[in-house]
Amino acid sequence: MSTRVATPRSRALGFGLRTARVARGLGMRELARLVDVAPQVLSHWESGTRVPRVEEVGLLLGAMRVEPVERRRLLELAECAKEPNWLERTVPGVSPALSTYVEYERTATEMVDWEPFVVPGLLQVPGYAEAILESHRLPPRMLEREVAVRLRRREVLTRRDPLALKLFLGEEALRRSIAEPAVMAEQLRLLVRAAQPRTSSIRVVRADAGYHPGLFGHFVIFDFAHLPSVVHIEHLRGSAHVYDGDHVAAFRAAAETLSGLALGEQESLALIQGVIAELE
């Protein structure tokens, strides 16, 4: 079955195929004609939204006369492109959207996260996560599974090569009563601890910062060592990933604006600790 979302593995394969094609000066229609596939199909393969069979990749590489070393690398990618992601292997029954997001989180080198109203799932304590998930009326077993997934995701910040996190929080995320005061205080104390490693940065955008592009809503920018960046956005009924270079650049510009408006790291920590004192 064709992949409907571009997972990290399918994107790596697609990016490798596109790089090989562009390096040889071949247009998409020209290559599609050489291997007798529709240009739309080749476009899906290169974007990672569909995964070609290994023999189809071999046909492409032969038509482009790709060198043996690169040919082996791309064929190996093709062989594992449809394998389950980490979350699918460890927690059966998760949605493809969540699995893809978590795999981006695990494979990225840097993550820029703008959260105007709530603390992100990556840094939620159990009581805070439960308060959010209970509003979705999830069955107890599913709620327990979702909380466990959020706790395990935090490993990306403590592993040997930790994810570099740049989190911008709206002041409302600190003050909104998602859970009871004791849980909110516990949640904010976790934010203080999470900001200690040099690889993590947590900065607050004050409520009186005026108009800025972050008012349009939450977004996450994932940066990778050997792949183009991806932007994740969410809406009421689902989520989406943005790959287009110009669109990614627009979100990065928005993040730069937020960086200019946000309090410094020490000022942000002082504000968070002040809110903790109010709750206690």
C-alpha cells in the first residue's frame, strides 16, 4: 500500500532520488518517460508521499546511471522505507499522524516549537497530559497509552546526542488553568528543569507583546542533518506537514520574529518561577 504521509524514511529515499535526478540535469517528465511511469507518480516518489518498490528504484537508478556506492545506499533506503517507525513498533494501534510526528522528533537534530496556549506534549507531566486527554473523552486504556507515549518521547532530550530544542511559549500557556494548581505547579517546575541542559532553550512571549505572526497558531520546525526542514502545523480536525521551501522559510521568519519578542532565557525562567510561587 502506498504511503499517504511523508515519513522520515520515505522522505530520505525521495530526497536521494530527486538529488540524483537534478545532479544529472534530468527533468521530471524526461525521467518519467525513460522509466515509463506517470510524472505524477515520480513526483510522489520524490516527495516521499508514496514509496516505490525496490525494483522500481532500481529501474530509476539504472536510467540515471547512478554510481555503485550511491546506488547501494538508495536501494537500502528503498528496502526499509516501509518498515514501521519507532512508535508503531513499540506502541501498537497509534495513528499514522502521531507516529510520523514522533519519528520526525526522534530523527531531527533541532526543533523549533511555538506553543501559544499549552505546554507541548514533549514536556507534559502525567497530570497535565491527563487533563488535556480527558477532554477528548478517551477510554481509560487509550488515555493511559497516550500519557505513556508522551513520557517516553522525552528521551530525545536526554539521549547521548540530544535533540536541540528551542521552545517559545506564550505567557498564556503558563497561566491557563489546564489542571488543578498543584499539577500546574508540577508542570511548570518540569519546564524549569527542562531548560537546564545547554541543548534546550525555553523562552516566553509576554501576553502584551502586541501583534505578531505567532498569533496565527502553533507550529513546529524540524531540522535534520541530511534532509530539508519540515514544518508541522495542527488544526481542530487533524494536522499537516509543510515541505515547500518558501513556506518553510516563512515559518522560520515567524520564529525569528518570536525570538526577537521573547524574553531572554533567564528572564523567562524567572517569570515561570514567579507563576509557580503564585500557584503554591
